[in-house]
Amino acid sequence: MRELVEQLLAGKHRALARVISKIEDRSPGYRDLVSDLHPHTGNATIVGITGSPGAGKSTLVDKMAETYRERGETVGVIAIDPSSPYSGGAVLGDRIRMASTIGDMDVFFRSMSARGTLGGLSTATTDAVKALDAFGKDRIIIETVGAGQNEVDIVGTADTIAVLVPPSSGDDVQMLKAGILEIGDVFVVNKADLDGADRTVQELREMVHMRDASPLAGTAGHHGVDSGSAGERDPETDDSDDEAWTPPIVETVAKTGEGVEPFLETLVDHRAWLESSGELDSQRRERYEEEVRRLLREGAGELVRAEIDRHGGLDGYVEAIAAKETDPYVVTEELLAPLRGTVDD
């Protein structure tokens, strides 16, 4: 394992692929791998691309990677696909989505399974991002499934989140009101050459304005109460750390690359705001806290499963509950009693 880590840190792509495979498979020793990589993280810019299915996320990610490479930057892409209910693997994992950068060793593409997480982020995603970061990738892009409100999971992994909305998508804009609106740092109306793009841009502007005017503004996502508008603040000359970020709305035609450069510049602006406002450090601390909580839940779940197995499984308890001889609360307390006693001791 130590040799594998050394090879990854030395820039060996084969080692990077092996490490991510061990992370995704939860192979024995993977936790030690991630622990050894952690001190070498924190340098990459992490961008999440999310939105409804059919919005053109994969095409935009492809053009983003191509443009970054033209600038001489290295790229890592993690595309989160739906999980197979049978194997747990990525259903769309074998599709070719990075046509513009095939053969470019400085673009690392990995399709990962959502592992049953509807929002599109498996618990292995964070660890895989750490591997790419430690490897030295300048830009890391996470493309999610696009399954609705559960897309908010990406907040715990990405520094900047771009939400894609196709034009003339009244239903998609309505969906944003259900929760995904709060997580967007940038909104992208992709396929802007189609009819209805102007209307969608206007609807998004109205929704962002309503959100910032709400008494709840700043209680979710990466945002706070704002009195200005995005694009009017120069992070290099404006030293006001209290000014919040209002998500700009960018139009792109990812298929042709139109609008991709301005979109990437918007991501740079948001990163500058994160750094100047201190929000980047705050985000990362919150991220580490949530990661510890998640790992605690996983570890506690493993302990509970082991205790259930020690009692011969749940079948007997289920039969007793069905016969009204006991109830789920009593069963749960009985199974947790040894663990609770150990913790108390």
C-alpha cells in the first residue's frame, strides 16, 4: 500500500487508477490509503456539475476538460452513474463521454456507481476526489446523475456547484424551487441556441432574486444574504468579505463550445470570492465535519450488523414482531444494549 501511494504521488497514472479502484471496491486497506493521501490534498479546484437529465452535463464536462487542457491544466473527471440493482456497478459506466480528450494522459476520467444513492454521490466519491487531488490534478470535475432534489449531496464534495437547466424547461425550473436552487453557485442555461432559452434565463433570474430576498436566504448551500449582483464585484479590488455571492446565469452551447470560456471565467470568479471571503476555509471545515459524521455512521452501522449476525440475524425478531410478541422498538433496544453498555463503560 505504501508503495502504491508513493507511485501515485510520483504521478503514475496506473497507480491512480488502482487506488481509485480500491476505494470504490472498499478493498482491505483502502482507509489507510486515503489517510496517507490526505496530507497531500487541498490544492485542486473542485467543481460539481449537476442538473436534470438531458441538460447536456456530459457534453459540457467534455468541453470544460478540453478547454482546461488547451490552457495547460490537468483534469480529473468523476462521472457518477446510476447503480445497477443487481451488481451495484455503474449502469452507464461503459459509455464514452470524453470524446475530445481521448488519449490525453493528463485527463483522467472515471465513471463511478451511485451505489444506490439517488442524488448521485456514493460514499466513495469524496475519497476518489482526494486521490485525484493528491495526484496533482489542477481541476477536478464531478458530474452527477441528475435525479432531482437529492443532488444536494454534491454540496459536501465540491467547492463550486454549477446547475444546468435546458431551455423551455418549465418543469426543470419548478424542480429547482424544490431545493436544488439553494445549492447552485452558477446556473447554466445549456443548449442556449434552442427556442425558449431567453425565457429560461429570465425565470432563473427571478428565482434567484426571490431566493436572495427571502428571510431564509443564506441558510442553505454556499450563499448568504446579498445586496448586489454577481459579476459586479471585483475580488481583487473589493475587500468586503461580508458581501455574499449571487449566482450568475450563463448561457452555453456545449456541443459547439459556445459560452464555455465565459462559464469557466465565472468559476474562477467564484473561487476568488470563496478565498477572499474566507468561505473556502469555512466550507472545508464543514465538509470535514460531515465526513467524520458519515464515517461514524458507516462504522456504527457495521457494528450493528455484526451484533445482529451474532444474534442469528433478524428473522426470529421479525417473526416475533409479526406475532405481536414484541415490537420494533424493543428489538432495537435489545440489539443495541451491548453496544450502549460498552460505550457507557
